[in-house]
Amino acid sequence: MVVPFRSGRGRNGTETWSVAAGTLERERAAAEPGRPRRSWARRLAKAVLALLLTAAVGLGVAWQLTPSVDDAEGRVAAYLAANGAPALQVEPAPELVQALLATEDSGFHSHLGVSPTGAVRAFRGLLTGTDQGGSTLDQQLAKNLYLDGENGPVQKAQAVVLAVKLDAAHSKADILRMYLDNGWYGHGFAGLTAATEGYFGVQPDELTWAQATVLAGLFQAPSAYDPLVHPDRAARRQAHVLDRLVDEDVLTRAEADAVAAEDWGLVAG
């Protein structure tokens, strides 16, 4: 039973305390260790705020130092002209779009040019001097159009800013089209149209699932996965693309296995 708190003078003139007073003192003693935790919480909040402000300032400076991306389509056209390749004139087969996004950038339609985790990895790479990976289609396009394909830590950080600019200045459909047209597909094929005609003898809107998954696998290393030169490697890469399509619930495992068994319909290169 807790006696209500009382304080007063006893008969002998000394101050008397109730049982509850001892309880109060114990509660005070138990509460005191919590004070340093509040102090650490304030320090952490200040550190996070300082980090966010630093990042905001850094982004503002980088925005000014990186070029405008209004000429992106012109740069793609120049790339095609330099390689004597035709521009994409039809909507690419949906099978190719789904295979590409599942493999290279599953968040393409929802992010603003770069994923939050990808941005963190890029700037961590800038600080550590290492390649952290995780580039979106926008970042890859920015790297190829404005950074001469360089992929060092500094270029990774620049690509983050350029990717955000691309996403702000161009529609997702235009970014995807530029990405496909600006691609190198191995075997001397620049741009999607040259690749589909050269490998399979079809237009970009006529690709089968089998052909689309082979093409989608080329972006990581076009020469290494050239299906005319390295069919075994191309098949292993296609298997990875099919696994990603299953992971993204685009295909079932049975459907993916059926696609893997289909003929690619290659023409002589």
C-alpha cells in the first residue's frame, strides 16, 4: 500500500517523510538516466538536418554545373546518323519493354529519374571511390549522352543529376525511345531498329518473347552476349531476363520455361 506523500515536522523538530516519499525518490532516480538519451536524440536530429541541408546545397551546385538536357533527342539522332542507323519509327514490342524494365529498371515508371537508394549508392561511391551500381535507365542514358560512357564515381554522381533533369524535361515514353535508339546491341548494330533487323529480320514491333528476352539481355554487355557469336552466353543471359520477368509477375515459371525453349529465329550475321 502506498501512503500519500506528506512532508512536515515531527515532535522532535526533525522533518518527517512518508513512505511515498521514498517511492518518489526512486522514480526520480530511475528517470535521471533518460536525460542523456534525449540529448543524443537531439544530436542525431541535428546531424540528419545538417546532412539533408548539405545534400540540398550539393544538388543545387551540381544542377548548375551539369549541362541542360534539352538537346537529348538531338544527341540521339546524331548517334544514329554517325552509325548510319535508322531511327525507331514504330512502337517497340511490349514484350521487349517489359523484359527490359524487369531486367534493368523495374521502378522506371514510378521514380523521378533515379531511385532513392540508387542516389545514395552513387554519392557513396563518390566518397569512397568505388562503383556502387544500381543505375536507372535515365542514368544510363545520361551517362551515354553526356558523359561519353564514363562510369567512374564522379560520373556516377553527375549521372544522378542529369537523370533527374532528363525525367523533368522529357516524358517516360520519350526517355524509353531515346534509350532504345541510343543503345549499342553488338555485332555492329546501333539502335533498336538495326538490331531487330540484323539479328532477327523483323521490325521492333514484331519481336517474339524469345527474341525480346535475348535483346533485353544485351544491354549489360552487348559483345559478350552477342547471340550470333556467343549463343551459349546469350542463352544464360536470356535465362536471367526470364527469371526477372517471373520475379516481377509478368510471366509464370511455366511461361518462362516455354519461352526459353523457343527458337530465336536468328538470321545470318
